[in-house]
Amino acid sequence: MVSAFVLIQAELGRHTQVCTDVRRVAGVSAAEVVTGPYDVIAQVAAADMDALGRLIATGIQGVEGVTRTLTCPVVNV
């Protein structure tokens, strides 16, 4: 299992709707509106890195209003 935090930029004024829609994406366990350079942060999990890539590319980046994402995989050190 691979976990990650996804930082999401949204179109101006769309952050609340983007957050709501991201929460509905399979594999997203939480999403919150935040302040700073990103508008939403989502916590996600997938079976492996390939599945994580698909979740981001088709699930989160497919949400209307998402303009950019930055994925931060969780590491166990």
C-alpha cells in the first residue's frame, strides 16, 4: 500500500467545490481546504505506485477546476 499527500491548486473561487469533488474520488481518504500556495490538500492511498499515478492523473487531475497538483509520497524511515 502506498500513501501520499496531494497538494492541489484550483481555479480562482473554486476551492470549496474542488475539495468536495476530490473527496468523492476513490482512494481519497480525506481532503481539506487550506491557505497558502495550494488550495486543497488530499490524503490518498493506492495499492502501488502505478495505481497511485492513475489515481492522481485520472481521478484528482480529472476534477473540474483543478489546475495543478504536487504529490508527496509518504515514506517510512
